[in-house]
Amino acid sequence: MAAVGRIPGVLLSLRRRRLQAAARARPRSRPGGWSLLRRRGAAGTAAPVREASEPGDADRRRRHAGRTMSTAAVTANERDLGARVRYCAQVGASLMVMTVGALVMLLVALVTGFQLRRFYSECLAATLGRIVLAIFGVRFVVHREASYPAGQVVYVSNHTSTIDVFVLVALGLPNARFFLSGFLRKLLPLGLIGYLTGIFWTVPQERPHERRRIFRRAAATLRASGESVYLSPEGERVTTGRIGHFNKGAFHLAADLRAPIVPLFIRIPRDIDPGKGLAARSGRVDVFVGAPIDTSRWRVEDVEAHRDAMRAHYVRWHAELVGTGWE
């Protein structure tokens, strides 16, 4: 019985030895070798697997993109608002300068008995023109090989922009009066300045009889005074980047006065040109002064031919000074 009682212990001992032998015979992974399950931080670990995107990631990316677009839109709106504020400030300052200048000019005219038209034009009005240009950050450079002629002259130029008027006034052309569109005198400061400087106000081409009467009266005034005059053959602002149609009025007047024509070319870079508006940007305007053209032998019957020849001259001038890159 005692021997029988020791059998479970013997069996248990044999069971333990078999389990230990099996554990020793089990294969072990070599250092640096691949194993099915790896412990964190073990040498030779594989690259971590990228975690799957959570369902909310796409929404967060869309919200971020939306915020970026909103920020860009706000920045653009701020720039537009700043440009509008700057434009309003410039226009307001220009109107104030012209109003104050017109009143000062009127006071000087009253003191001098309205007898110093050249002083009002070449000094006071020219200063106003330069101040208005400076408000918009526009400066001009005159290119000429000789002084302006001493006698009576008919000045002509291309007309591409609102800036032209202020540049021409700022030039202080010697002893010169201007032809300007009549609608400009509706702006009271300009109307007063025009009255004191002797501007000839014109009417649209659709009123030919009245235009001829204005030109006849101007010719008589200029013939008696010997003053020079400026007018644009294009008659209106041409914003196409090309030379526009030429009217005959300037050439009739030159033939009538037997006064030489001095052509001017005004070059305004497109990136600062307001066209028919007022929103000029800062930059440089170049004014080129051509050689005087003799008209002493012109006949009224040949005015159209002279007009066409002058326009062809401006087309060539435009090609040389502006070129196709500007257009």
C-alpha cells in the first residue's frame, strides 16, 4: 500500500521534467531577428504603422482650408477698402486745393485789376496743377531740345487721360490759353480758374455750328492779342492705347493765324493711368516736345491733308515712344 501511495508523486515528478525539457527545446528568436510579436523598444523594430485617420480629420482640414480662404478674402477686402479710402482722400484734397487756389487767384485778380492773365496762368494755375499731381504721387519730366518758341504758337498733343489736363497746366506754357471741354466749368473752382486764365470753352462735335462760332471768336481774340493756344486734335480722352481720330479745328486755327504748330506727346504708363477716371497711381509722366512745324504757307483748302499728316506723325511717335508692349 505504501508503494501504491507513492505512485502519484512519481508521476507528478515525471510530468514536471517533461515540461522543463519541452521549454528548453523551444526555439528562441535571435537578437535582431524577426519575430511575430515585438516588444516596444526592441532593436531592429519595424517602422511604425501610420495610424488610421479619425472620422473628424477631413472636417478639420476643410475647416482649416475655409479659415485660410476667409483670411485671404479679408486681406483682399482690406486692401480694397484702403485703396478706396486713399482715393477719396486724394480727390477730396484735390478739390480743396483747387477751391482754395481759385479763391486766392480771384483775390489776386481783384488786387491787380484782372490785368495779369499770364501770372494767373503760368504761376498760380501751374502751381495748382503741380500740387494736384503731387497729391496723387504723379511727377512729370519734360524732354525738349530747345526752348519754347518766343512768338505765337499753336500747341497740340495726344489726349489719353484725365491726368493730361493737370500736366499741361503744370507745364506753364508761355503766354498760352487753352481750349477745354465746356462741361468742366460745371466744377466751380475750374470754372473760376478758367475764367481768370482765359480758357476757351468748347461744345461737343454734335453741335458743329456752335463749335465753328467758338473757333472764329477764338481766332479773332488770338490774332489781336498774339497769344499762343493749346488744344487737342483728338477732342476727347482716347483710352484705347492708340492715337484716336483727329479733328480739323486745330489745323484751321493754325492756318488762320499762320502760327507754327508745336506738337507735344504725353506718355503715361498704363499702370498709373486713370483713363477717364480720377484714380491715378503714383509714377512718372513724360512729356516730349517736338520741333515747330511751319504753317505760314498753309491754305484752308489743304487743312484735311495737314490734319492727316499730323496724325500719321503722332502714330509714328507713339510707336517709337510707347511701342506695342504698353498696349
